Amino acid sequence: TQLLEQSPQFLSIQEGENLTVYCNSSSVFSSLQWYRQEPGEGPVLLVTVVTGGEVKKLKRLTFQFGDARKDSSLHITAAQPGDTGLYLCAGAQEDSNYQLIWGAGTKLIIKP
Amino acid sequence: KAGVTQTPRYLIKTRGQQVTLSCSPISGHRSVSWYQQTPGQGLQFLFEYFSETQRNKGNFPGRFSGRQFSNSRSEMNVSTLELGDSALYLCASSPEVAGDPGDEQFFGPGTRLTVL
């Protein structure tokens, strides 16, 4: 059973479209991280959100942490082929000695 | 600063064999974590080492073991390989406590293990 559920599992859209991917849980997290992984490489951190309701922007990417710190979303505006990759969310819980809990990921393909 | 390096990058073994994977963290990083990644399962946490001590452990059988050396380099070993052990094994290093707010994990490119 995944403590962090990511949806959709797979998304293929045209360049220029907008999209949102979700990371949901019934558990509370002290922080949540988003990573992007490209083929043949390890995940790379995009952002860390800590405060409930927090919104962070990274160019065309907008990350939001839910008010109750149980969920998060990643919104991409005007997607580009370079956004293609596997997007992973990972949450830290104080109860688990801050060991990160990972979602299964959303595989995103942006077609030119 | 050099990134996290993992060797070998690719490995093919047969059932019943054992394998050792190596990870060199970023200089100055003392925490090293190991993950198994398979399609649809995401990253499954194996264990974390800090200053040569295993600090956290995931839910994997005893066939999976690891260690960390005084220079923070780490190895993981899988004995009596099974077909289901085929996966990408990722190593990540961080300066201190993995998962601390704002504490980033830096990943290596992984070792692709295929068990035939």
C-alpha cells in the first residue's frame, strides 16, 4: 500500500498545454519534496514545501502544499518537450525519523 | 564538486548469485541511502547509513545488506539473487538527516541489475 498516491500514473500531452499532477495521502507530512527523473539518471530535486498552503513557483512549474499538509500538486503551464520525465513526490514524517516516503511517480510525456 | 557516482552502471547476474554495488557520495556528505526502483512501484527504501552506522532500514529481506566506510563510501550486497531483484538500484547522499525539511537528496545515476 502506497502511503503517497500519485495521479495520474501516466500523462501524454501536446506541447503548449497545461497540466496538473497530484500527490495525495491520508497522512500528515512535515515536508514534501518533488523530484524529476529523466531516463538513465537519478531523480533531481525540484522543490521542497514545508508550510501548509505554501505555493512555490519554479519558472512554469507551480507547486502547492495542501493546507492540512496531506497532499500536494504540481502544475505546469505551457508544457515543453523538456518537461518530459518521471515526476516523483516524497514526504517526510517526524514519526518515521524523517525517512522519506515516496510515491510511485507520474510519467509525463510532452509531444512536440 | 563531483556528483554521486555508482558502479557498475549495468550488471547481469543469474539466480542464486550474489552481487555488490558501490556508491561514492558527494564529498562532505555523511548520509547515504539506497533505493530499489521498479516500474510502477516507485522508489522502495532499502537502508540509510550515517557515519558508518545503519540508521534506518526498509522492509527488505536479510538478503539485502549494506555497509558504509569511514570515507562515507557505501556498498550494498544482495545474496542469493532472485528474478524479482531485477531493478534499478539508486544511491543518494545528503549532508545530514535525510528527509529533514529542506534537506535534499542527491542521487547517482543508478545501477541497472538484471537477474536471469
